[in-house]
Amino acid sequence: MAQTVTECLTAATDSVTLINEVNGGTHNVGTMTQTEINEMVQRNVDHLETILAYTDPDVAGSADDKTSYTTAITTGKQYITDNS
């Protein structure tokens, strides 16, 4: 069964949460190095960019509000820049 746009965006919300928690200092990174944290954030940024580009289902063309996802991408990229 194919996923709907809503299902894809709901699944991507975990990446939004992770990026925002890492940026806010509330995500438990345990003994991870800064490099490992940056790599984790980058994987989640990549995941969000992939989801937002989907055309089947048409996430890219949908009228759904994607602000939290695009904001998390920007936040994640800035976090990596600031912590590199």
C-alpha cells in the first residue's frame, strides 16, 4: 500500500524533532563526538530534503504546510556550520 503525503510528512516529523532537540541542547547525545553529532544531524537534514522532494506521493507539489520541515533543514545546516 502506497503512503500518502500526510503519512510521509508525519514520518519526517521525527527528523524535525531530532534536529530541533540537538540544536536546543535537549537531545541526549551521550558520548557522541561533535563530528558524530554533526553527521547525525546531516543524515536527518538529508532525510527531510528527500521527503520534501518526493513526487510519488507528491509531497513536493502538495499544498500541505511544510514550514516546520524547511525550518528544521535550515536549523540543521546552521547547527552543522556553527559546530564544525
